Amino acid sequence: MHVPDGLADDLVAGCAAYEKAIKDAGGIDVQILGIGGNGHIGFNEPSSSFASRTRLKTLAPRTLQDNKRYFSEGEKVPTHCVTQGLGTIMDARHVVLLANGERKADAVAAAVEGPVSSMCPASILQHHEHAVVVVDEAAAAKLKLADYYRYVWENKPEEYQEF
């Protein structure tokens, strides 16, 4: 598992080095992602470019609020991060998106069933050839076609049994 170095002295050079390391390794085999309540993946906040590469990103107020729980009381929540871009993520051979809890239900529904839009960055995964979305019942609660997705999964052709 490899992540960008958010503590590099030169963040721009660190982002470029990370992209080069991906290329030198022959690409990303499996990209594992969570989804933010606002539809972000990899901290690509709403309005992120679908062509973006690893870079420094300013976090949205909702993301800051959602991540506050990971910090001690009084500890400052970082307002910036280093993240893979959506273009970098889309280059992965396989993508697995994980979500749990009702806090993610709107974002999951927008990503899976909504229009592909930079306002829900995760929606770009609708265009990925090998993306799998794994959710619990609470995160799936707002999917209009949830029963259909269960049916498809239970009745998938033998060729797809490895997923």
C-alpha cells in the first residue's frame, strides 16, 4: 500500500514523485477508496477536475467537519491535504469503493445512480471498467435500484464469479 507523502518538504515535487512511482511500478492494480458525505473520493472535493493528478487540495468545510472526530479536542484539523487526483484513480486497473452508515447514503446514491458530475466526484467511477461498490444496508438505503443490484449480484454469470 502506498500513499502520497503529505509531510514532504516540497509538496509539489512530492506529488510529481508519487505519480512517477506509480508509473515506474506499472500502475495501480487495486485502488481502495472510501467516499465522503459530499461525494468526494481520495479528498477530491466537489468540482475537482476529472483529469486531475496527485496534488495539494484544500478540504471542503463539510470534510473538515466530518474528519474532526479523528482529532483531539482543541487540535487543529488540517485544511489541506495531498491526494491522488481523479485521473490517477481512474487509471487504476480495479477500484473498490467502500461505504458504511446512513451518513453516506446520499453520497452513495449520487455516485451510483446520479449523473456523472464534478459536483459528486465519486460519480466518475460510473465510467471505470472495473469498479466495485461495497456498501452496508444503511449506506445503500437511498439507492432506488437496490433490489435490482442485489438481484444482479445473486444472479451474475459464471464469468463474473471472481468479483
